[in-house]
Amino acid sequence: MGSIELVCPAGSPPMLRAAVEAGADSVYCGLRDETNARNFPGLNFSPAEMNEAVAFARDHGAKVLVAINTFARAGADETWRQSVDTAVAAGAHAVIVADIGVLSYARQAYPDLRLHLSVQAAANSAEAIAFYAESFGVRRVVLPRVMTAPEIATLVKATSVELEAFVFGGLCVMAEGRCALSSYATGRSPNLSGVCSPPEAVSFETDANGLTPRLAGVAIDRFGAHEAAGYPTLCKGRFEAMGETSYLFEDPVSLNAMAVLRDLRSAGVKAIKVEGRQRGKTYVRRVAAAFRGAIDALDAGRDCEPFARMLTDLAEGGRETEGAYKRKWR
């Protein structure tokens, strides 16, 4: 049984260097435009920075995976094609793509380019994976965060394509990455614009009752004077419904699947993925170091459980879950 590849996020060149130095085998990042699903001001890479990042990673034995994982807009697909061209020119190990048209272009223009299927494509069956592999030569599929370890093990046996699973970071509601809620409120969403709850739509009001975050004028939550307030996303807001105030769509909570890391390794998962390109270099350094230690412990036949406790304070809202890997609600 081979070691699991550790794939970590990089929202900036310093974050990429931190991830590599902390033990990431691969780092995924995006260009500074709408072709990647973390299109926030101050994040991502220029073409020149991408060239330098690939060279740095290669010198340290790591790989760079370029996320071109939004869906191309009608009549504007040239932007997505240019991103593929830029990634190839930089020498990226692979590109992570969701859009079928972008996959087709990458396959035809660069037959030797390694293609990974983004989680946004939501491929979680052997038939879906076979379609992408046969049609576009996809070598790896990033799995949606809705599957248990036994289900992943079954899928591994049914395909020769590499499978990558999320193990840490934010959880998304609805179909993976295809959020309609942000688009409903602001006109922009991760799947088309590469941004969830864009900063220009965010505002905060303070009064005698505390703090009220708003998204495009919509009240998302209300916090007391001493309550910590997170970034306002519509899916993680508290709303009044049927006489009760609660987190209607999704609780603010983070995925931490280190406790099932051994199960994922036994299932045949090729790589594990950390979410959080918008979090910063301190975050990625700590998470990469913890999972590097856990993977090395597993490879040496030791227990990896102690490493899980290293990351609890990084969880959103101070709460974490093993998500669908355990499905405790059943």
C-alpha cells in the first residue's frame, strides 16, 4: 500500500512556499481571474508568479496543480483557454478542471497534459468517472464531500482513475461547489465568477443589540456584543423559519477527517486534500505539518490520532466534524 499524497492550498506565493516547506507533496493554486473558484482580491497568482511557484516547488520535490475550476461563460471561453495555456507554459504538473469545454480544449491542445477533474463536476459514480476518463483522459477525480470511506473503497475497485478526497477545511452545502445561494443574493457565485459572497456585497451594522452582517443588504446573522462573527456567507447564516431561529442551511463548522485517515488509505485513496486557499500561510503551514506527521505515522505503522488534536482551534466557529465520512445522522 503506497503512501497518500498530501495536497494543500495556496492562495498566494508565500502560502505556497509555506505549504511546501511544511511537507505538502502537491500544492493547488489559481490564476488571478475568474477561471478559479477562489477569485478574491489579494489572492492567487500572476503568470510570472506561477512560473516562480512551479520552479520553487520542483526544486523542493513538490508539484503544482493549477485550479481552472469554474465554468466558462458563454462567449468568453477564451479566458479559460488562456489559463490552460498559462499553466502549461509555467510547467504545472496538472490542471484541475470542471467545465467540459475547457477539458476538451486542454485535451486537444495539450495531449500530454495531466488532467484532474474538479470537485465541482460532482463525479461520484464509476459511470461518471469513466465518462471523463474515456472522453478527456482525466487521470484523477476529486470526490464530492458526500461519500463514506466504504463507498469510496467500492468506487476505487470500480475504476483505475486516481481518487482524491477532502480531509480538512470548509464544507459546502448543496451540490459540490455549485452554490445558487450566493448568486441569488449578489449575482455572483463560485461556479461562474469564482467568488462566494463577494467582499463588495458584504457590510456590517453595529447598534445597541450587537453586530448584524449583511450580504447585498440581506441580514445574514445577528451577534451579541461579545460574540465572534465570521465572514457572512448566505448558506451559514441564522434565519427565522417556522417560529425558530437557527442555521437554516448549514452550521458554521469545519471538516476534520484525520480520524478516518487510516480508512481512506485502506480504501485506496490516492491523495487527500486540504481546503482553504483564502486562509493564509500560518493556516496552511500548521495543517500541512499535522497531516504530514499523520501520513508519516501511518506509513511507519504508528497511530495518527494524536495529530488530529493539533488543528481543533482552526475549525470554523470552533467546531469540527467528520462530515459524511461517518454520517452520524443515519
